Amino acid sequence: MKLTVLVVRDCPHAALLDRRLDIVLADWSELTVTRRTVTDLDQAQRWGMRGSPTLLLDGIDPFAIAGQRPSLSCRLYRDPDGRADGAPSVDALRNAIEQAQR
């Protein structure tokens, strides 16, 4: 499986996603992450970025919301209690990877 993190320059939530992915990927040493800095809306559209940071699993955004458009804006994720956070939780990331591997 190919994991890709898409971010804009100086994204305030990129480090949070990286820390959480490091925790999750300790369970999957065979998985590696490619990071891309997106600089314009054309790239965001081409790569499927719906805000920064975006995680793609084999090119698919498992956290995408139907109708969400490509964007260079800051992206927020909702936890199970509905609170906004700058990246998916460790559990949400782990679940997304497990689902994508099936």
C-alpha cells in the first residue's frame, strides 16, 4: 500500500499527522510514507487534496466527505465526539489502513 501525505507549506497540522502516523506505522514496518508539498490548486485537484494535511491510501482519501472539493486551505477532522482536530486520531488512522488493506 502506498501512503501519501499532501500538505501546503508551513501547514500547522502536518507535524501532528506525522506523529500520529509514526505511532500507527510502528505496527506496519513494511509501509512507508511519501510526503508532497502542494503549491497550487491544479496540483491539489490532480492529487486529490481536500485541505492540508490530506492522507491518501493508494491514492484514495479515506477521510473525504462527499462533495468536498480540492483545496489548499487548512483541513480539520472530527473526532468521534464531534470535536475538531488537525489530523485524524491514531485509532482512525489505524482503522483506515486496516480497511484499505482488505
